[in-house]
Amino acid sequence: MSARKDVSQFCQKVSVNVVFTGQVQMIPLFREHVGFWTKERKKSLRVGILFLIVALFIQFVAHQYSEKSATSFVGDLFLDNLPVVDFSYIIVNGAFLAIIIGLFLIILKPRYLVFSLKVVSFFIVTRAFFVTLTHIGIYPSQITLGDSPIDQFYMLLNLQDGFFFSGHTGMPFLGALIFWNEKFWRYFFIAVSILFGTAALFAHVHYSIDVFAAPFMTYAIFKFAELELFKKDYATMRE
């Protein structure tokens, strides 16, 4: 009985230590959330989430319309001269990885969260609008995605549809603008934007104007959100 009691006490101590250690590790991870979420900020967060849901729906409808209305392809100075390289791994897997990294960052840093939700939603809606205006067909040598689950999920989300302007180039650049004051992440997202833009051109999944115009369109979207639409959320982010 004594041995059984000793084993029981040892197990309880181990369990307590595991739980305690887990708590010690988690508290620093989310320490920036402590005291941050006022009633007003919670309300703004709910608005941001709703805005994102609506934006994703608008994007889906716009891409469906663009796909049905597409006409023939046009010539392109870069695509006509660049070799076709299958960069589908970068375009698909890289896109999801970049999304995961971005989500992780804004969840850890709540002051970035609300503005990021809203400016990303504004980016999606703006791009959806331009997609409906450009009915250019697929370039004939564009790569085709595979049958892997992640490729199929990518296509299910309609991430492969729509040309002007390139979301692969624009969204990471938007991440760089959001995290501009954090040097590592600024250059990281700029590098990702360049990588994705290059991959999109060599894979012939975007016309060159889609890629080269994306940073300018993204900067305009960001500045309009900063100066006009979401000034208060931007001020919170830069505190």
C-alpha cells in the first residue's frame, strides 16, 4: 500500500508540473492580449471579422463571374519570352504557409489584429472589383495544378482565378506594409512578394501587368485604409 501511495503522489506531482509548465509557457505567448481588449476594441474586432466574411463571399462571386466571362488570351512581353517553369509548389503551398505565418503574427500581436482584418478585407473587395472588369482569358502555356489535396483545396477556394491584380504579389506586400515598423517581418514579406511574383510569371499564371501593378495597387489600398477608412484602428496598431 505504501508503494502504491508513493507512486500516486509522484504521478500527481508530475501532472502538476506539466500543467504548471504549460501555463508558464502560454502566458508570455499571449501576454499582449492582457488588458488590451476593451469593449470598444472587441466590437471593432467583430466588425472586422464580419467584413472579412463578406469580402470572401464577394471574392468568390467575382471570380465565378470572371471565369464565365473570360475571353481569349492576349500577348505579353514577359510571358511570350519567359520559359514555363512549374512553380506550383511555391504558388500553392507557399501561399498557404504565408497565410498561416500572417495569421500567427496578428494573433500574437493583438494591436495588429483589427486593422489587419479590415485592410485585408478591403484589399480582397478592391481586387474582386478589378477582377470583374478584366475578362482576359488564361494564357495558353499556364501550368496546371495537380490532384493533391492541397491543390484541390486551393482550387476550391478559387485562389487560382482572377488576374488583375496579382493577389500572390499584393497580399505579402500588404503584410510588409502592416509590419513595416518590425524590420525582420517587413523584409520577410517583401521577399515573399518578390518570390511569389517571380513564380507567377514563370508559371504563366499571371500576366506581367498583374504582377508589376500589384505593389502600387496594394500601397494605394493601404494608404486609403490608413488615412480615411480605418484611422482609429491604424493608430492602435502603431501605438
